[in-house]
Amino acid sequence: MADVPASHAEPVDEGGDLLLWILVWSELVTFGILFAAFLVVSLFQPAEFAAAKLQLSTRIAGFNTVVLLASSWTAALAVHAVSNRRLQQVYLAATAVLGFGFVAVKLAEYAAEIPAAGDAAFGSFFELYFLITGFHLAHVAFLALVLLLIAWKPRQSNVVMATTIWHVVDLIWLVMFPLLYLG
């Protein structure tokens, strides 16, 4: 095996791949459980959930969906800009800025929704809504900070790991949006 040229050697796995996929699947399972709980409770309180959804702004949530999709695009560009460090830093920073933009819009949305949250006519909708969206919001805010740190001194393995998790959080939003806001 020592005679094998370096160009034919297997790539060295630093152990990050397994950790990354454990993290991805744990996120998907956690949010899957939250979504299942939301759906089960909505079966027991259909009128309350339907009335509560009318209190939400699909326009604001739709705008935030576009913001997250744009951030996924810049995250993907960051991964592919491996040969141009400066450009990679710009894409990572742009992804983080879009993430912080999502957070700001979501907080403004919360401000408009909080008055309805205490109304018993909406059943358990807002408790679950704030739990699910708040948990997602915490992920976006934390990952945006991580992306800024990585942008400062990018290593491709860190860029790939952080942007993969970013895409997972975006995917979760793409499931969450219709579940919470539509239908």
C-alpha cells in the first residue's frame, strides 16, 4: 500500500462527516416531532387553529421565505467559491446578513402576533407556533453568527459543515411555512 501514489490515495476523513450527519438527522427528527405534535393538536382543535392562522401574516412569512431561499443560494455560492477566499468570505457574510434579516423580520412579525397569543379562542395554536418558530429562529440567529465567524477565516470543511446545516434549517422552514401559515 505504501507504493500507491498520493493522487490515488483515499481522502482523509477528519471525522466531521459523521458528526455532520448526526447533527442533520437530529435536527430533522426534532423538528419532525414538533411538526407531528402541531398536527395532532390541530386535529383536536381544528376551529381554534383555523381562527389562529387568520392572525398570521402570510405576506411577511412569504417574504421571509424568499429571504431564506436567497440565503441558501449565497451559502451554496460560498461552498463553490473555494478557490477565491475573498469571494467566499463575501458569500458567507451575505448569507449571515440575510439570516439576520430573517431574524429582524420574524421579530417584527412576533410583535404583531403577541396580542393574539393570549386569546383562549385560539386554543394551543400560539403556544406551539411560538415554540416551533422560536426554536427555528434561534437556529437561524446562531448559525448566522457561526457563518460570520467562519467568514473571518474560512476553512472549506467548516464552510461545508455550516452551510449544510444552514440548508437543513432552510428546508425546515420550507416545511414549516405551509404547515403553520397556509391551509
